[in-house]
Amino acid sequence: MTINVIEEADRIFKTWKEKVLPCDYIENGIMLWEGLAFCAVCDKLGITLVLESGVAGGRSTEILARYFDFDIKAVDDGKLYGMDRFNNTKKRLSKYPNVEMINGDSDILVPDLIHANKDKKIAVLIDGPKGNRAKHLAKICMRDKTVKFVAIHDTCRDYSYHNLDDMIGTFFYTDDPKFLKKYKFIDSGKDIYSEDGGGLGFVRNIKWNDINMSQKIRFISRRGIKKLKQDIILITGYPHNSFSKPLVQIKRFIDISRGKVIRKPK
Ligand SMILES: C[S@@+](CC[C@H](N)C(=O)[O-])C[C@H]1O[C@@H](n2cnc3c(N)ncnc32)[C@H](O)[C@@H]1O
């Protein structure tokens, strides 16, 4: 099943607006249009539980709590902004009976929560940790089939620009120009870094064998095909976040019929 996020957002927008708006901007929070996209994908995939990693002032949590009737379990370690902020947010969000705020490390708590909710269809929203740590957590979450998709924030920033492209299930980023043109107006608030928000990237929990050959080619093209020999593709590229590391070019031969990295074609 392919997901057209713009169509899904169009479909829910009237109801979403009635339930969620007005919603004041809270520092360090996600943008409303990012929340809209997340809610739209949850609806499309019939999600029945959201696990959130990274709450801070709780803007994302509040958007979700207002739109959904089902439970939102939101984890924050309180390290970045301190426990006072955690406790204040917990108090503020206590008016939503479907929100549970949990203090601790998501790397431990989110997999535990997935394990404890095997009867649910789960979506995971990660807005802390960031970058490769967020991707690592997403991969751990998606070991479990009950997790239908993961969205990671700040994946449209220079330091982690579209850095989910190497994940098979990646299907949307909220800096999509058509999406922004249509929905950017709903948030007049300001992100401290950029008016475009950090951007949410969306990854379905699918495996290589779940996708057809044209999807495989599309996936591989995102990473740069250099040479094609029968089913063998040479991919070259630079690791994301390489700004902080020496620029080492990756070279990989992939047998696309088997979805496997191989040593070298004979
Ligand atoms: C950008 S803020 C979240 C903003 C929030 N999503 C919103 O829209 O208002 C990131 C938060 O993630 C938390 N965080 C970072 N790494 C974490 C981890 N491993 N486990 C739990 N929380 C974490 C930080 O303490 C911080 O409060």
C-alpha cells in the first residue's frame, strides 16, 4: 500500500483543524503541519497507540492528544531541558486522559513499551534522540511488526538532511514543496532554527522482500547508482552526517534480486 501523505492530510484536515487548533507554539516544538502529516499517516494505517520519544514542552504530544482518542505514551529523559520542564509539561498535559508521560531513556523504555503492547498497531514519533541515534532507535522499534511506521524529526536540517533515504520504508519528508505550499500557513509560530521547521521523515516498517522490483530500483536510485550489471548495482555515496567525520566514500555492490550486499561481481 502506497501512502500519499498530501491526499491523506487533505482528507483529515477539516476534522483535524476543529480538534487541534488553536494550538500555541511552544519552544523547541514541532510545527503544526508536521503534526498534521503524522496524524494523517496514523489514520491511514489504523494506528491504535502512539509512542513518543522526546517531549520537552509537549507540543507534539498535545497535537496528538487532541486529535486521537487512543493512548499516547510519551517518554523524555529530562536531560536536555531539566526535570523542572519535564514536571511542568507533565502537569500541563495531565488534562488529557489519553496521555501518559514517562521519565527515562527512550532507548530502553520505548522497546519495553512496544513489547508490552503487542495487541496494538503502533506508530513511533522520535524527536529526541536525534540523527543517527534516532535512526538506531527507529530500527530497533521496527524489529517488531506491531510498529507500523516511525517518524523522525529534524530530518530536513542540514546536519541530517533526508538522512533516512537509506531506509527501505522511507516514503515522505514534510519539506515536500507541494505539502509545504498547502499547509505551511497553519503555523504562524517560529522554530528557533528555521521557519520551515526541522522536518519529519516517515519510514514504513517494511522489509526488502515486501517491495517490488521498481520500488527496489527507486530506493537504490536515491543513493546513486553508478553501474548496473544484470542484477548487480554499484552504489557510491557519502555517509550522512559526514560533516563531522572525514569524508569517506562508501562503495557497495548490491545484488538487487536478493537484496544483499556482495563482495564484488564476478
Ligand atoms: C526537541 S525536544 C522535543 C520537542 C517536542 N517533540 C515538541 O514538539 O514539543 C527533544 C527532547 O528529547 C529528549 N531526549 C533526547 N534524547 C532522549 C532519550 N534518549 N530518551 C528520552 N528523551 C530524550 C530531550 O531531553 C528533549 O526534551
